[in-house]
Amino acid sequence: MANKKSPASGWPIVQGDFHTGDPNSPVAVVTMGSHLDEGAICSAGAAIAGSCKTENLGLEKVIANIISNPNIRFVITCGTEVKGHLSGQSLIALHKGGVDGGKIVGSKGAIPFIENLSGDHIKRFQEQVEIVDIMEAEDLGVVSAKINELTARDPGAFDADAMVVEISDESGGAVEEGAEVRPMSAEVALIHARMKTIQGMITNLGFYDKFAAGVYGGKVEGLMIGLIVSFVIVGLLLAGHGVS
């Protein structure tokens, strides 16, 4: 039998729209935008199964619950993609490329910003699990067959204890270990995304202004040189006419 470890106390540590099964199972199932029979999926052998609607709040909850249970070694992505948010594509992109400046590398979602997970949390997620992508599959038989296949490949618990995400509260103090993660809401994340976009636009405007100023300065300088040359030529012509 594969080696197993104890999940974090009170696992799953973050509440959400999911069902739980055997915490020793190596498989977690994320149904993205579909509302499948998560209870039946857990009965088929999954440790946890549920939907994920957003590429920020939703992904943070998924990752927090996975890394707090080292027995989970596979994450099945299935169900229909969420329009706009593209949470399935974003989860796969995060596992592959991580984040850069808080933004999920390669995500095509509308607001793919991770606020409450550190680099260590994301690295742990990348190292602990393998993503098994069967997106758009909604058939319980297909999902159950994949769970059975992965269970047979169970490598045992990840070689590290459960990692519990710690989130600072609004007053700046850290919440106790095992407390519920409170990720950024989609509305606030959208504001952050728009602010970053505006900052980029302001920076670009600064570059344009400098360029325009340079062009304008060049035009004025060219005009002055042209006038001076014209005066010199006229002067020479007048002087030549006077001599003759």
C-alpha cells in the first residue's frame, strides 16, 4: 500500500462548493463550470470534487485545499470551461508557468491575478500534483474511469507535510493556521487588473510624450538651421550683386 500522510487539521481548510471523499485518495477532481454529481465522483474514489468558476478566488481555494493534503497527487480538470474567466485553462497555465507579478503566466482569463498564495505555495502545488486534463468531459463514467486509472498509479503521499496557507487579515495580522483562506473577490481583482492596465497606459503615454517632444525639438532645430542657411545664401547673393 502506498505511503500516506495526515492532511492538515480540519481538512479541507477552505470552505467552498465541493464534496469530500477519502482523504487518502491521490485524486482531486475540479469540474470547472459544470455542476456534476460531486458526491458520486467522491464515491468513485476522489478525495475532493467540486467546481471552480473564477481564475483568482476559485483557483486559490483549489490550491489551498490540495497542498494541505499531501496525499493528493493528481488533479483532474473536467467539465465545461467558464466563459470569460477560463478557470480551467488558467489552472493548467498556473501549474505549468506559475505567476509573474501576481499574474498567471499564460492565462487567457479576464482577471488571472493571484493575491493570497506565495511563490512557495505555488511551487508546492506544481511539485505535488500532476494535472490530468479531460476538459469538456461531463460523463460520470469517463471521470470515474480516469480516477481508477490514476488511483492505480498512486505514488504515495508527497514527501513533505501538509502546507497550510496563511492569509493576513484586514488589520495586518496573520490568521491562525488552519483558518479559512479569504482570497480577493472577483470585483476587487478586476479593479486591480484595471489599475495595472491604466498604469501601463500612463507609462506608454509618457514614452509618447517624450518622443513627440523630441520630434518637435528636432523640427524647431531644423527650422532654425534652415533659416540661418537661407540668410547666409541671401547675404552671399546680395554681396555678389554689390561687387558686380
